[in-house]
Amino acid sequence: LAAGTEYVLSQNFVRPGFKRLHPMQFFAALGDPNSQSGLGAEKWGVWESDPGPRGIPFDQFDDTISNGRKVSPVGWEIDPKSFWLEEHGIWMEAPHYNLQPGRYLVTGGRLRTSVLTIHPSDENGVKKWSLDGGVLYDVTHLPCRSALYVDEGNGGSPLNARQEDFPVTPGALMPEVDGCKKQDYAVLFVTGVEDV
């Protein structure tokens, strides 16, 4: 109940100095789940709306690839050599990268909403991230699982995903896909942005 209350509050109220995002956005984040700060935010991504409902269901993978489709029914670019899957096995659009420096309200829909700061790039293009409270795990939405799969030159493809591997248990790693290198990402709900 406390987690549900926190999520409702995060959706309807924002801290002073922030404005609520509607619709809510979603960050694809990399980092030590037990850390309050880290490097590498230049590799994070953002979905400006929920990518799941805009995705391609498992039973349409074969038709999508065999017909050589380059664009999904809702308009995002299809790349079967570099693709994202979510916890139900839905093929999602890639997030947008290069997060803008700033301060964001993030939550995992459980017991904490924190201010996430994305710092400007340093001279090497590296961006630091930091939370004002809690650690990355605390603001990760555990039921939302996501991973980027990249063909390693061995015929890697969404067609190699196994339907029996889905749905993925909340908090668990995404399954391997034959022929692909996998990178798991944490999913953060982004409910507000600093009002500047």
C-alpha cells in the first residue's frame, strides 16, 4: 500500500521547483544498482511515452522480418540487428540517447521518489549522474525489464528469442538471445523535470 501511495503521489504532486511530465517518460539507465551516483549517463536513453504499447508482439516477429519491413506500424525504425525487448517479449523502439543535463524526478513506483541530476558532459563526453536520496535500485521499476540486443555476426535476430523465456520475473535479468550480445537496462519512471 505504501508503494502504491508513493506512485500515486509522484504522479499527482511534484516538489517545488519542478513541473510534472505528462505523459510520464521512461529512462533506460545503466549503473551499479547499489550506487547513488556514477558515470556513463551519456549511454542512457529516454522513451518519451510508454514503448510497450507501441511495440511489435512476439507473434509478429517473423512477418515483420520476412517482409523486410523497415518501419513499425506506428512509425519507428526497425533494425533486426540491434533491437530492444521488454519483459513480455515485445520488440520495442529504441530510446532516444543523449539525455539533456538537468534535474528530474524519478521513481520506481515503490517507496521513493528522488531527484536525479544528469550532469553536463566532461571533456571526454562522459556524463555523471547522481541521486539526492536512495540508490539506483530504489528508483528502478522492477516489473519493467528491458535489454538491448546486438547481432554479433552469428545470425542474431529477434527470431532467436524464445517465447517460453517470457514474461520475465520482476527484477530479474532479461534472457539471452542466440547470436546476440545483451545489455540489460534499468527502467526509471520520470514524473517531473526542473522548472527553469
